[in-house]
Amino acid sequence: MPFRHVVMFEFDEHVDDEHIERLRDALSALPPEIEEIRSYVHGRDVNISEGNYDYAVVADFDNVHGFIAYRDHPKHVLVIEELIKGHVVNRAAVQYQYGAH
């Protein structure tokens, strides 16, 4: 059954535009490296509503096993270690199955 991962980040006040662009580029490089990814969209909040998170990622997989392969993939882990950890003050995530039941 199709499986979706949604994650949102609120960055530390010291995270600048250059850092966010590096994150964007690093995330965009993941789909060609991780064959389990079926769809991968991400982007920065456009700041038209108060209280939003700063950045979101929505990733689709064929099943939970595809998500686990992505979650544990060394290139994904490296993005987390280098560009997310220590730069985020809040993170929210959900994973769910969708489609026919």
C-alpha cells in the first residue's frame, strides 16, 4: 500500500538563506540516489500565514519498507546530520498509508 512521509521544520533564528538553499539542494539530490522514492516534493514556507513551519518535505513510497530504506539511507542520514540537526528548533512529522483500503 502506498506510504507517505511528511515532515516540517522550524529553523533556529541563526539559519540564513544560504543554509536553506544548501538544504534545498541536498534534498533535491536524494531522489536520484534513493530508488525507493516515488515522489519527493519539498519547499520553504511562503510566509503568508502566521504560525507556519519554515520548510516541509513530502515523500511517497510504494510501502513502509521503501520509507525505512529512505530513512536509513546514508545520503539521507548525512543531510540530517549536516543540515538539519542543530539547526531546527521544532520538527513535526507523520507517516501514513493511503490509497485503497
